[in-house]
Amino acid sequence: MPHSYCSCLMHCVFSTKNRQKIISADLQHSLWPYLGGIAREHKMKALAIGGVVDHVHLLLSLPSTLTVAKGIQLIKGGSSKWIHDTFSSYRQFEWQEGYGAFSVSISHEQETIRYINNQAAHHRKRSFKEEFVAFLKKHRIEYDERYVWG
């Protein structure tokens, strides 16, 4: 076969350092499209981007040539630099070191998009910690709680 074909949908989640509640509605309005631009620049497709004051969710379609780790590194690094360069009041902004990346079946793409687009309402009922631990359990990822939040 002369070409590579890949369907790699990843629901990626990461928070601000120490889960600081720093991503205001105004920043979200600029940041979500900027994250999509970084993805596009690196041949990823951002199918949905959303979040709240302390974390972000992205549904990414990754090309076969890009690892999840590299994709997240490009998005987090590029957006952090942009925030520092663009908004003087956010000079101390940082993303957390780690992230969660969860595979999504094409049959669950629309459900995941709705979930990401509905973050504000979702987090009126469930904390980020509860949400993230539920993702880990759903995807059968072993974890030690001392290191998830440290």
C-alpha cells in the first residue's frame, strides 16, 4: 500500500498549573481558537475545544506522523508563549506538566464534541477532579492519586 491511512481521535485534557482558576471567559474567547490554529499548523484537526477556568478539553484528529505527546507539547507550549506575549496580565500563566489523552471511537465523535462544548454546564455538577478520575477509570488507566494531582 503506497499511502498511510490513520484515524486517531484523541480526547485530550489538561489543566492550568495547580489548577489555578485563571482562564477567564475573555481569555477563553481568544484561547480556544488559538489552540485550534496551533493544531491546524501542525496537521492536526481540532474537532472541538472547550473548557472552564482551570482546564481545557480538545478532541483532536492526529495525523499518522505525530505522537500524542508531541501534539500536546506543541499545543501547550505554543499557547503558553502566545498568552505571555499577548496578555501582560497573564505573564505567570502556566499549563500543568501532564495531561490526559483518551482514545475516542469514530462512533462516539459527536457525543464527545457535545461533551466538550458543554463544559460550563457540566462543571456546575462535577469538579475537574471527579471528571478526570472518571476518565481514568472509564479507560482502565491505573493511577496513584498522589501523582495525579501533585
